[in-house]
Amino acid sequence: MQMGETFVRMPANRDEVNLYTSLGEALMKTQVVEQALSHSITLKMNPNETKERADEFLQQKQRYTLGQAIKLAVKEKLYSQPIQSELDAFLEQRNWLVHNVICGNEEDFNTGLIKNELLDKIHSIADKAAIIHRSIEYDLIGFCESKGKDMSKIRTVLELQDQGMRIRTKS
């Protein structure tokens, strides 16, 4: 390239926009799982602490990667075997998404040709993240109920969401 050479910006084509949107959705849902896991670990490991102490613990654990949080959950035996197995399998998918999505697809990316198989895998990860997020929420509700807390309103909201309703709290 010569100095002073001009470059023409090319807008992303429809396939690229779809890829970027799908990646964004999958990453966001993955981060939601990480946050749910941090909050769940905090509550399960500190059920009798003050809110201030639990918040300190949470602040520390929110810095954990998904892998670190899962290792802590295993060490402390915080989840049932089905949830733990889901988390272990999801970690592999999440790591592929974050670290290897480009590997093997470089040529396709350079040409702007995005294969449906790649999008399907990304969508599958986003879907799995949503399922795991919900599993963590229901597990935490069960934990709180076992400590004598009334979780009926929260359970009702989740059940409505499971039926497809979008629920927001009033400001």
C-alpha cells in the first residue's frame, strides 16, 4: 500500500449483519448466565450474611470467568448433578464462541459468506444459555424456599415468562 491511498468502506452485507447480531445475542445471553451464576453462588454460600457482606462477596465473584464460577460451584457442591452437567457442557460451547468462532471460518468471513451451520451453532448457544439461566433461577427459588422465604410471586413471574409473556416491573 502506498501512502495517501484511499480506502472505501464497505457496509456489512445482510449475512454479516445477521452474524454480528447473532454473536451479540449469544454473548449477551452468556453474560446473563455468568451474572445469574454469580448471584446464585453468592446467595447459596452466604445465606445468613447481611446484605452488605453478601454484596462484597458478589462483587468479588462477579469478576470470575464462567469457568472459575463453575469450578467454585463444583467445589462447594452448590448445584444438582443435572444443572452441573449443563454448566460443564455450556462452558465448552461458551469457550468456542468466545475464543474459536473465527477458527476455520476465516475465508468465509473475508468473503462475506456466512454459512448457516455457523449461525445454527451460534443460535444453539444462545438458546442453551437461556435454558441454563432459567434453570439457575428456578434452582435459586427452590433454595430460597428451603430457607423459609416466600417465592410465590417470583415463581409466578417466571412461569408467565416461560409462557412467552414479557414482564417488566413498574418504575
